[in-house]
Amino acid sequence: MDILKTYPEMSFILIGDSGEHDADIYIELAESFPERIKAIYLRSVKHKKKMLRIKGLFSNYDITPALLVEDSKEAIKHAKSHGFIKNN
């Protein structure tokens, strides 16, 4: 949260994995700064219980795009298609 307060004019894309508490933290940040969090990308892990929990968190979440991705390429494709990053 400190980086969001330090750079109030910047927008962010949050990238993490579904194995720990990244989803909980990122949802909290997006709720606190909805206009500045452009997307949340979480890399899927191979743990069924953790994946079910994350899918449950995201099922009713609609503040900002939040995707479970298999790899960075999938996140990059989504970010480019929404204009969050520019094509090279």
C-alpha cells in the first residue's frame, strides 16, 4: 500500500500467484484504490483447495479485471488487449 501512497498519480497491475494470500491482499488494494488498479493477474498453482478458494474470491468480484492465468504470456495478452501495456 505504501507504493500506492508514494506514487498517487500512477496506476498498477498486480501480479502474484494463487498459492498464498496474494488474492486477498490484491482485492483489498483494488477496493481501496479502484481507479488505480488496472488488473489483477494470479498464476494458477496445482493445489486444488487453494484454487477453489481463489475462484470463490473472484466469483463475485467485479471491481477490476482479475484473472487466473497459467503463465505470463496469458497475462501479457490480456493486458495488451485492454491497453494496459503497449504492443512492441
